[in-house]
Amino acid sequence: MNWHLSTFLPSPLAQVVSALSPTVWLIIGFIGLVVFLVMFAIFARYARLWIQSVSTGARVGIFDLLRMTFRKVNPTVILRSKIMATQAGITEEEGLTTKALESHYMSGGNVPLVIRAMIAARKAKIIDLDFKRATAIDLAGRNILEAVQTSVYPRVIDCPGRQSKRPTLDAVAKNGIQLKVKARVTVRANLKQLIGGAGEETIIARVGEGIVSAIGSAVSHADVLENPDRISKAVLARKLDSQTAFEIVSIDIADIDVGDNIGARLQADQAEADTRVARAAAEGRRAMAVSQEQENIAMIEENRAHLVEAEAEVPKAMAEAFRNGRLGILDYYKLKNVQADTDMRESIAGVGSVRRD
């Protein structure tokens, strides 16, 4: 019996089919083979992933996997992330859809890290972390999984930091004694302020400032040594974790040592400076006195010169008196006798230091 395709078709369609040439049938057969091979290749490539999706209830179809390939999205990453979330009890009603995972992947986010962080937060039962906030934190450049782990297991930060050039925080009490302190700050990640919040460096800087201020307000260093917890209480009362990505759990003083007597050193330096100022002032006064003495000596010499000049006029006046007849020879000898007597008396008295001509 000879069976033909036209036998199973309606009469008009059977006429069209019977009119087709063998070449057309060859082309149709080739196209059908290509379509079959393409479908078989797609099924072979995504069969394993599709079977995993069906068996785990991830609800990712084979055409969804094909669409991811065309959008340059790694279907393996998306499917495994969806499977992890589904197995952990995170459903699509919470915003964790396949399209949301694809969108985060295409935005440059780390999809597996976000899912692992959400699972860790769900298992901890003390952190409220939804998919929208987790993706926002991840795209902001923060390590969301590390943040969740820090929220569950608080982290200890050394103050000053390990990268600091100084090993201790140095502060001076009101009595001038220096104290050297090492502190450990226990912090927990604050997921609500993780985006835009200050980091670890800010916490270290604020705690260091608070410790220095608390020690500086103490009347004596002995009070701080007696009750080191007063530093912790004073620092915690200042709310140093405001606008930061962390929540300060506690501040513990790990080590405290007595340093130098800064007050005494400052007083000694001030006394030395005052001494130098006094010496400079005394030297100035001495210089002024020497200058005044030199001026007086110069004045004495000037007056002495005037005296010698005036005495030089005496012989001229006497000669003029002789010529005019107002002075006689006897008067001149009497004057000489008086002068000689005066010189003798001065020599006897020992005060004739100035020789008269």
C-alpha cells in the first residue's frame, strides 16, 4: 500500500502539497532539521539547569535561561542564586524575582554575595535585611556579607589603629601628668546607615578624641588610674557612632601608663623663657647706662675744652689791661702770689689733679 502525506490532509491542502516539487520538499526538510538541531542544542545546553530549577522549585523556565544568554547574563549564576534563596525560604513575594536578579547582575552587582548575605541575615533572626536594601548596599561598594557578619559577630577595633605611627593615645590631665592609653572598641555594623555612613577611620578618630578629652577634663591623673571606666563612660555618652556605618557596643581600656610630667616641663620652659626675657631687659638697661656714661664723659670733655678756651682769654685780658693802665705791675705780682699759694695748698691737700697753666 502506498501512503502519501496528501492522504491525511483536506482536499484543498492536499492539492497544494501534491503540487510541490521534490526540491521544495528538500528545502522544507532541511529547514526542519536545522530547527530541530537548534532546539536540541538549546535543550542540551540548558537541560541540566532547567532540571535543577524544576526539582528545586526555583521557577526559572528554559526560555528564561535562553533570554539571559541573549542579554549577556550568566544563567548559571542567576539560577544558583535563585536556588540558594528558594532553599533558604526567601520567596518571590519578598522581591527576589528572576528579573530582579538579572537587573542587579547587569548593574554590576555581586548576586551570589547578596543572596548569601540575605541567607545569613535570615538565619541570624536578629537582622531585618530585604533584597532592595541588600542590593543597594552591594552597589554602593560595601561588602554586604561582611556587614551582616559584623552585625552578628561584633568586631573589635584597636584605638589607635594598627596603621598609626604612634602606639598609644597621649593625653594630659589638669595636674600636668601625661597618660598613655590603648583602647579597644567593639562595634556592630549598622545596616541602616551602611550607605553614606562613615567608616572605621572615623570611629577611631572620634574615640581617640573622646579619650583625650575625658583625660584632659580629669583633675588628677590618679583619678583616671583609679577608675579607668570613667573614660569609657564619658566617651560612650557622646554618641560617637552617629552618622557612621557602625554601632559602638563598648569601649574598653586595654592599657594605661603614666608618661612625663608635662606641666612641670612647661613651667620650666616658661621660667627659662622669663629668665631670658629678664636678661635681655637687664642687658638693655646696662647698654643704656653705658651709653649715658659715655655721653656724660663726652660732655665733661666738652666743658673742659670750654674751660681751657676761657682760661686762654685771661692772658689776653691781662695784656689788654696793662696796655690800658687798669692793671699795674704790683697787681700782677700779687695775682701770681695768690695763684702760687693756691697751687701749694692744692698740692698739700692732694686735690691738684688738674694742672693750671
